[in-house]
Amino acid sequence: GLELACWGDHFEVANADEAYCQAKRATLEKHNLQLFSISAHLVGQ
């Protein structure tokens, strides 16, 4: 599994509507990966 970062182009919180999230999950599934956590520690700094 992976931990996506909320910075750069890993996971853009501002774009996180249902379609965006489904597209991210589809990309992960295509490569037999799962998402277990989202790292937001740099966003709050």
C-alpha cells in the first residue's frame, strides 16, 4: 500500500471531489496498489 502526500501532484486536496478521488484509486488499482493513509504534515506548515 501507499501513503499519498498532500503536496506536489501526489494528492491535491483542493481537487478532491468524487471523480478526482476515484481516478486516483483507479490508478493505484491498475498497479495493484492500495491507499492506506494520506500525509498532510506539510500542508499545515
